[in-house]
Amino acid sequence: MDVNGITSAVSSYKNNYENKSETKVAEKSEAKQHSLDETGVVYEPSKATEEAVTKTRKYTPNTELIEKLKADADARTQQLRDIVEKLILGQGSSLGQTDDIWSFLRTGNFTVDAATKAQALEDISEDGYWGVKQTSDRIIDFAKALTGGDPSKAEAMRKAFKEGFELATKTWGDKLPEISQKTYEAVMSKFDEWAAEADAEEA
């Protein structure tokens, strides 16, 4: 075989190889596009899920519950004030002669009738309105209502609660009673649980 024949054969082989390579590249490109198309179909539900998750993360304050809790707290507080005022008047004092009802209660220098004592004991019992469980639940419910239940706001609400507790201590004029301390601990624990939900969501 002469040089021209060899050159021709090499050229022919080269052309065949390039044609086959181009065909393979085209096939791979089509396969890749097909794979992308299929992948697009696979990821479509994921996108919908992501949108659903985004929607569930829109937290809206529960104004109806906020108003209900405020009205209930106002009514109960007024009821407590009425009881204390009667106690003060019954001891021969008047509200004008005391600094305020809290300092009056703090001293413990008063007597109560059997019915009032029974009601007070019921109210601060384990399941009573002013008991640790119900009071801590109301505080957390109020915090969640204000934030729409957004666990990422738990720490901000915890800070607000601490400030409120410090103000209550200052108003009382001394360390708050044991039931208040237990309520504080219960609220802190429930804030921990709520804040943990934020970590769970991120995970």
C-alpha cells in the first residue's frame, strides 16, 4: 500500500471515528436532557412541598385569643382587688392609709373569714386559676397568641416575661411568694420547650 493509500485509510478512519464520537456526544446530550427532564418532574413535588412549608411558617397573631386572655385576666384581677379591699376595710384600714394593696398583702397582718380563705386556697391550688399550672399555661398561651405561635420569637417573649417578673417583684417590694417562684420556673421550662420547636424546624 502506498503512502496515499495509507493517508486515505487514516483519513477515512478519522472521519468514521469523529462521526461516531459526534453521534455518541449527541446521544449523551439527549440522554442528559432526558435525565434533566425527568429530574424536573421528580423535583416538582419538592417545590410544592417547599411552598407549603413556607406557607405554614407565616405566623399571625391570634387577636381573638389575646383579647379573651386580657379580658379574663382583667376580670380575675379585679375580683382579687375587690377581695383585698374588703379585707382592708374589714381590718379598720382604708386604701388611702396603705401604700397599695400589694404592700398590705405582703405584711400578712390581716385576718380573713373562712369563705375567703377557702376560695383563696382553691384559687392557688395545683389546678386553681392562680395555681402554677394554669398561670404558666396562660402566660405561654398569651406569648404564643402575640407571636402567632412562631417559635423563633420564644426568646424575645421569654425576655419580656423576665422583665415583667422583675417589675412584679419590685411592685411587691420583696421577693415574691413561693408560688410565684414555682410559676416562674414552670414558665421558663415551657419557654424552653417552645424554643426547641424552632431548632426542630431548622433541622
